[in-house]
Amino acid sequence: MSSERDVYWMRRALVLAQKAADIGEVPVGALVIQDQRLVGEGWNQSITTVDPSAHAEIVALRAAGKQLNNYRMPRSTLYVTLEPCTMCLGALVHARVERLVFGAEEPKAGVVYSRVPLADADFFNHHIDYCGGVLAAECSALLSNFFKNRRKKT
């Protein structure tokens, strides 16, 4: 279940997603919050960094790890504008993120519940609580407009 705080942080993630769009990346933004404090943020950078793992979630987790000087992030929430893919969900599990909040569903590759309910898999050694659909319309619109504009250019 989402809260006013979730909406606040998702709005911040949308600003990061716009940064990605501004540099020609798929507009996804993410932040890591621990104990009500921003400890990491990121936006998609796979194209600009020539790194297939530079999804917004991974970039945010890397920043948080450096800030916390720890690869584990107990008591943390990751906010992201798009439902995570397999790689990103795996990283959240390994980082021991407590909660995931996302905006838009990802019908092609989302693994929280869109394609495969991987977030509920019983073989993981850590379970993440999750809440989807926070500011979903805004998150979806940013993505739709980005791809619409990209198709017009080609």
C-alpha cells in the first residue's frame, strides 16, 4: 500500500527519469531511501556508459553502497519509475532491500508481477515487500512520450 511519502519519493524518481530522457536514455529513474534519508539515486545510463547493467536501479544501488560503505541495505526502500527486470530484482535481493515501490508496470520484461511473479519466488533467501502503481499514469506517460518522439525521429 502506498503513502504520501511514496508519492513524494516517486516524484523525485520521475525527475531522475527525465534526466535519462534528456540524454537519450529510456526514461527510468530510481532512488534508495534508508531511514527516511536519500542514500543513492540513478537513472538509466546503459547507452551513455556503454554498460548493459547501468539500469536506474543498479546505478542507484551502486551509489547507495558507496554512501553506506556496504553492499547490504537493510531498512531501505528502492523507488523506481518502472517495474524492475530480472537483473535489477536480483540485485535488490542481494542488497537486502526491504521494500520496492515502482510506478509503471513493464508488460514486456517486468518480473514483480507483469511477466513472472519472481518477487514472490520462494527460492530467494530474502523477500522484498513491494507496491506497484505509484504515480503509474505519470511514469507511463513519460515512457510513452519518449518512445513516440523516438519513432518520429526515425
